[in-house]
Amino acid sequence: AQSVTQLGSHVSVSEGALVLLRCNYSSSVPPYLFWYVQYPNQGLQLLLKYTSAATLVKGINGFEAEFKKSETSFHLTKPSAHMSDAAEYFCAVSDDTGGFKTIFGAGTRLFVKA
Amino acid sequence: EAQVTQNPRYLITVTGKKLTVTCSQNMNHEYMSWYRQDPGLGLRQIYYSMNVEVTDKGDVPEGYKVSRKEKRNFPLILESPSPNQTSLYFCASSLRTGVFGEAFFGQGTRLTVV
């Protein structure tokens, strides 16, 4: 069975500092991994996705994530935080075993201090 | 514009009064899904559909019904709402699962059952 664990329900960084949001997954088959962002009063939108083509994935708004199979991790990073990055971030895992069984993590709320 | 449209955005109802939340997508996606979002629990899948007339239970299906009579529409039905169904609901669609599993989300429906 698949699962996703996001370490830290809240992360606070200063503007200009490194953003690191942690995600670990469990999957018995090769996974497809996603990061979504949710701004207040909005639905989720895709930041980036890992589909086995490359382990380092670049997404929108300067975010990137690295797939590490040995660590079963897919952490999200951004070198320099902006105030506009304040939002909730969700890691998700899917696979090709059929159905629409995308599993989401509990989410990490990012706060950016001026 | 490619989008998933949910209605209504906000709904307050009383216990036991049947309600329907509509969801429509204009991307000709095969896969559609309903999630509920609760603080600290992330998104939990209620039901999903892999195509017209094909639906299956997600992780928290109790108290909900769905139907998929047309490809574009996937309504969520609460036959007898209870206060524990107070939540934020999202409809999502995707072309497929796995590598094509990028989900497009609606804006959400905030439901309060009193």
C-alpha cells in the first residue's frame, strides 16, 4: 500500500532563506510523485512531478525536488523564499496499478517572515 | 480555459437534508475524484471514477454517493448529511493515473452541516 509522510505541519523561514519541505513515501511499485501548492481559498495546483525521467525535477516558481530512492524521499526546495510562497504544500504519490488512487500527505504550511 | 468547476462554493445545511455538490470538467479527462480536506489530515479520497459508469470507493466513502453518467460531470451526493461531514471538499480530474496523474482541482466547496 502506498503512503506519504510530510515531516512538519508548519515550517517558518525568513524571506530570502532556503525553503526545505520534507516528504517521504512508501510504495511497493515504482511511484509517481507530485508536489501541489494550495493558496488560501483556492484549490490545489501542481508545482512539479517526478515520473522517472530525471531524479531532480524543476517546477514552477523556482521550486525543485529530488527523488532519492534509497531514502524513499522527495523533498521540495527553493533557494530563496519570497513572501508570495506562503501557502500550504502537499506531497502526493500515485502509481500505474490501476484506479485513481493518488494518496496525499497531511500538508505543510509554509510561513515566510519579512 | 481548462478548468474544473464546483458548485456551490459555500453551503450551510441542516442534518438530514439531502444535498448535491456538482463538479464539471472541460478537459475530456477520464479520471475524476472527490476529496475532503480536514485540518491535519490532508486530502482524503471519497470516491473516484475511471470512466463513465465506472466508480469506486476511496478511503472515506461512508455517507456519500456519486454518479458518472457523462464524462464531464461527477456530482457528489450526501443523502443524509451529518455534522461530521462538515469539511472542505474538492473535485479533481486527470487524464489518467500514474505518469499522467497530474490532477486538476476545482476551487473547493466549504460545507457546514448544523
